[in-house]
Amino acid sequence: MIISVASGKGGTGKTTISTNLAWSLGSEARLLDCDVEEPNSHLFLKPKIEVTDTISVMVPKVDEDKCTYCGKCADICRFNAITVLPESILTFPQLCHSCYGCIEVCPEKAITEGKREIGVIDMGHRDHLKFVNGRLKIGEAMSPPLIKRVRDHTTAELINIIDAPPGTSCPVIAATKGVDFVLLVTEPTPFGFHDLQLAVEVVRTMNIPCGLVINRSDIGDSCVKDYAEKENIPILMEIPFDRRIAEIYSKGKLIVEEIPEQKKNFLSLFDKIKKIIRNNS
């Protein structure tokens, strides 16, 4: 089972939900932090990192002694990562999407597979909870290739909880495509409501069942609840604006550890998700 915890905007409590849900499930779960541009799940779980792998992607490496400057590689590249001049060829590795098209069409076999480092993946655990974390290299423009490599660590034997990037752009698609359920975390404010609608549109386009967690549920207005009722989106959990919870979060601690009675709420949240997945299968 793969559950992606996402949000239309940052700061809604996505990491709070994903870390506390994963910790509540314990040895049954694995947490995968796919917010690779700014991962922060480790700040709350404080896992012991056992393995760190450097992740690279393919970029074209051109042997100009073989190249005839026919231009077929530039013609197939939709991202302008290769430019062919009359007597030279230029490559732009940061634009390359590693599709291997240039290698396939080169009649002279002048293009081979080069490598470009894009980030690292940390793997470890805290007690019985397994943990995987992606960290994008500073200055790197494209995060989806690293997100996909983090997702390679999902296993059918475990409940895989993905802490997805915020927003509705390509990184979110990479972190949610093909999952069993998307748990959308929002807040009842105009900004939260606006971005929630965008997130719901994305999830529905991918035909994935979803539900809501409303964080700081007793502030703002009823716009989110009214929208959820209108769109038939289940509200699976509400977390009130509680000073104790805010203090726990600000200290980098887990709610379910500091307030043990909250664990049953997160386990109940999972039971509701499991029921929805079963009904949609």
C-alpha cells in the first residue's frame, strides 16, 4: 500500500501528518520523504542513517571525432539539451531529461552515456520504523528524477507513507502518480482553500482516491468543509489549533510521543484510508 501525503501549499502540516502517521504504524510502515528540495521529516523522526547513496542521471557524452554534425540528436531533443553547430556540438546537461533519444538516433554512435550527480538518498530507521530520504543537490533544477529514485524503495510488504512536495507541479505528480491513496492536508483559510481546489483537480486527473485532513480546523471559516461536502470528499481527520501541538512541533518532536492519546486518532485515520482503498479496489 502506498499513501501519498500532499498539500496544495506549503505550511499546512503535511510533514506533521506523515511523520506521526508513520510513527503510529511502527514496523508496518516505511516513511519516504519525497520533498527532496527541502526534506524535513528527519528533523522529527531523528532516524539513524545507515546508508547514503549518490544518485546520478544520464547525460549525453559526445565524441566529436566520430560526430558528423548531422543534427539528428538536436532534432529529437524536445528540451534543447543539445545544439549542433556547423563544426561543433554543445550540450546543456541541466536541461537533459535522460530520455536516451540522442543515443538511439545517432548514426555514428558518437553519443554515449555520461553521468551527472543530482543528489543523494539516505536510508535508515528509528526503532522499527524504516526511513528513506532524498536530498536534491543545491542548484539542481529538476527534482522528479530523484523523487522517482526515492520511490523505488517502496515495497508491497509495508505501508509506504510518502511525504510529498507541496504544490501541484511536476514534483508532486512524481510523488503521487500511481499511489493507492492521496491524503490532502489543508487549513480553513482563503489560501488553503484556493490551493486545495488545485490539488484536488490534480488528484482527480490521475484518478486516485483522496481524503482530507484539516489542520488548525477551528480557525478561518467553513469554506473547506463546504467544498468537501459539495465535492463528496471525505474529511478523515481534524486537528484543532492547539498551543500544545504547536509547541511540540516547534521543538521538532512527534505529537503521538508527547501526547500518547493522539496515537489512536492517527490509527483511526489509517483505518479510514484503508476502508476507502478497499471500497475503490
